[in-house]
Amino acid sequence: KEVQKRFTSHFTKTEKLIATLEQSQPQEAAFMQKVNALIKVHLTDESFDTNALCKAMSLSRTQLFRRIKSLVQQAPANLIKSMRLQKAKELLETTDCTISEITYKTGFQSISHFTKIFKKQYGIPPSLYRQTNGNATNE
């Protein structure tokens, strides 16, 4: 239950942020929506990193860092990683893909790295997360 509470809290923060920004700073809301859309499009591409995001947004690394950090209180690299982990969590809940398949579908380079950061972020390894949510695993 604690893990699900963390997940829910994490995902509603982004939605609430964009909704709040639309009211007070529509340009910043549009900026964040564009950033989120770009990250989602390139989620499976393990080479998509902060530099690629800078290029796609036509901003310098410093400017991108400043804008994202001021809006979501995290660096662009952490935002990309968070969105990858969010997608991995969603796949764990809704599919019977193996942990290995999910690792590569979400742009991580190795299963061990994925498992390590998933556990660090959510306090539970992906295989155990899947078991606690009632999904069967193919591994």
C-alpha cells in the first residue's frame, strides 16, 4: 500500500503541476507539455538523454536545466528517468511482458541497472512489485 501511495503521489504531482501552470503561466504549461511529449515519444530510445532533449527543444543545456528545475524541482535527466520508471510501472501492472522486455521497452540499457533504480525509486524490486499487484510473470 505504501508503494502504491508513492506511485499515486508521484503521478498526480505532474498532472497537478501542469493544471496549475495552465492557470497562472500558460507558456510554462505548454513548455512542460512539449517536454513530456518529447520524452514519451523517445521513451524506448536508450540514447535519448538530456542532450537529445536540448536539441529537440532548441535550448542550451543550461537553459533547459534552469526551466525544468524551476518547474518540477528536478534535473532533466531525472525527469527522463522518472518518466521511464513510470512507464515501466505501468507495463508491470498491465502486461505480461518479462522484466527484460520492459527494461528495453522503457529505454534502460541493462536489467540490473533498471532493477536497481526501480528499487531505489519505489522501494521494491520490479518482480516483487508485479507479484504484489497480482500479475503473473513470464520469467
